[in-house]
Amino acid sequence: MDRDAFAELVRLHQPGVSRLVARYLRSRDDGDEVVQETFLRAWQQIARFRPDTNFGAWVMTIARFLCMARIKDVQRHPVPASLGPQHEPP
């Protein structure tokens, strides 16, 4: 697939992927990373895409998988409270 065609697919499907990722993840930074990773993986695995299927559904499946992996990773490796945002008393 050529880059221009793939860029058009990203343009068409990025809003939907962003909405899906936002529903799964609470962190905007994590969300942005997962959206980028979704399309990177889609590009890398484009040979596995079956043209008789829906690209949007395929890319959403990739995004869902990456969201679940991110959630599991965060659950396995939580950030200690001492490293979280510092709040000063009023």
C-alpha cells in the first residue's frame, strides 16, 4: 500500500480510534500514544489485512488490543503515590 493511500485511511479513521481509546484510557498522553501505536501497527501489519474486510473494524481491533495491554501494564506496574503529582496543602 502506498503512503498517500494509508495517510488517507488514517485521516478517515483517526477520529473514531481516538474516541474508542478515550473511552478505555483516562490519560490523554497514554491515549495519544495508543492512537499513534495503533496506526503504526496497522502500517506494519498491512500485509495481514484482508481486503474483503472492513479497514475501520480491523484498526479498531488493533486499538482495543493496545488499550487492554496498556490497562494491564498500568495495573501490574502502578505509579507509587510518592511519584505522582505533588499537591500542596491549601
